[in-house]
Amino acid sequence: MPVPTRPPSGDDTGPLEAVLFDRDGTLVADVPYNGDPSLVEPMPGALEAVAALRAHGLMVGVVSNQSGVARGLLTGHQVAAVRQEVDARFGPFDVWAVCPHGPGDRCGCRKPAPGLVLAACAYLGVCPARTAVVGDIGADVGAARAAGARGVLVPTPMTRSEEVVAAREYARDLPGAVRLLLGGPGPGEGAA
């Protein structure tokens, strides 16, 4: 899918239509450069969070940096096999946008650049302003911000403290992120 590099013009700030998730550390446990579908393990609350969004009629997708391809640590076929396992566990996502580039490749898709979010929104036919991105690191919410989407940080032990401080919105877990997106934060969730 072609990768847009900037948000479309206009400010369409209607109701939320889509939620895009980071894969590793957000939807599934972070196994560095995972090319083995048998290692896919949903994060606590992830299955329920995705199901709740679908029950509310929202589209769901995945936006994921997979620099292991550029680094020669895994193949595109392995990334696809892991994707199939994630879809088998969660049910098929409406869109997958994956960046196979390395940090030095200067592409427009590697988060925190907006390309993956913009490409996913274009594929779904939704405006970024009606989209949220949920992730566990600053690059995820940075990509959301750069694309004109809403970003919610769900910190893990791998999340740097400065990323937590910089997050405009946060939740302690994925069900909390869903509550926040659907209209009301729970304890320990909200806007910074």
C-alpha cells in the first residue's frame, strides 16, 4: 500500500471510527524480531479490548514497525505468518500496515513518522482525526500526532519515563484505553 507522508487537508473531527494498535508490546507480548507464530501471546486484556471496539462498530487495525526485515533478522514471510496467527487469535483486523525498514532508511512509514497511520486510514476510508492509535512507546503516539490522529499510550516496563510524561492521553491497560476512547477514563487513565 502506498505510504502517504502527511495528513489530508481539512479537519473532520466527528466521532471515532477506527482504532489502530501497535503490535508488539501492545496487542501481543514483545518478542524481539519475532518470526515464529508459536510465540504469539496476547497481552492481558487485549482480546477483550479489541472485541469491545468491534462491538461498538469501530474498525480496528494494526500499525507495526518490523525493522527485523531490513536488518536481515526475519523475512517478510515470517512477518506474514505472525500476522496470520495474530488474526487467528483476535479475529481478522480490518487493516494491517507494516514498515519493514530500518531506523536509518529515512522512510515515511516507520513510526513516529505518520505514514503507517495515514496509509491505514486511507485504506479504511476514514479521516485521521476520527482515528485513534494505541501503543506502548512514544513512537506510537508520535505517529498518531504526526498524522492528526488521537494517540493513547499504554505503558509497559519497556516504556521510557519521558514517553509517559510526554503522552497526552494514557491508560494503564488496553481495557482502560478502550474505556477512555469510548468516552470515560477509569482510575489511573486520562489526559495529561
